[in-house]
Amino acid sequence: MDKKNALRAGTLAAGTTLMLLLMSSPALALTRDDGDDPGPGLSVVDTLGLFVVAPLAIFLAIAGLVWVLDKSKDREPKPSKA
């Protein structure tokens, strides 16, 4: 990719990002919609458990199942013919 195309792509990406940021003003989040009924907020412990511990536990469970249920027999590295 030459410099002109890179500059064009960078300008387009920056312009798109700027327009999205300007269009999604945080002030619009302050007005409540009809029928909006948010629940109670999460504590720090709840947030960490939900967004850190739970995904790690799911990942480890899947990795453990793959490791335990793996039926492959050829675990030894094959000698190179150099």
C-alpha cells in the first residue's frame, strides 16, 4: 500500500470515528426513555465476578474438557530428517 492510499484510509477512519463520537453524545444518555426500568447497580465484587471471573472459569472449563477428552495418541515430537 503506498503512502497516498494509507493517508486516505487513515483520514477516512479518523473522520468516521469523529463523526460517531459527535453523533453519540453522552448527554442523550441522561434522558430516560418511556418504560425504562433499570435494576440496582452492581457492586465492584459483582462486576469483577461477572466480567472477569466467570469468563475465565468458562474458558478453563472448556480447555479442561478438551484436554481430558482428547483422544490423540501422537504426543511425541517427530524426529526431523535433517
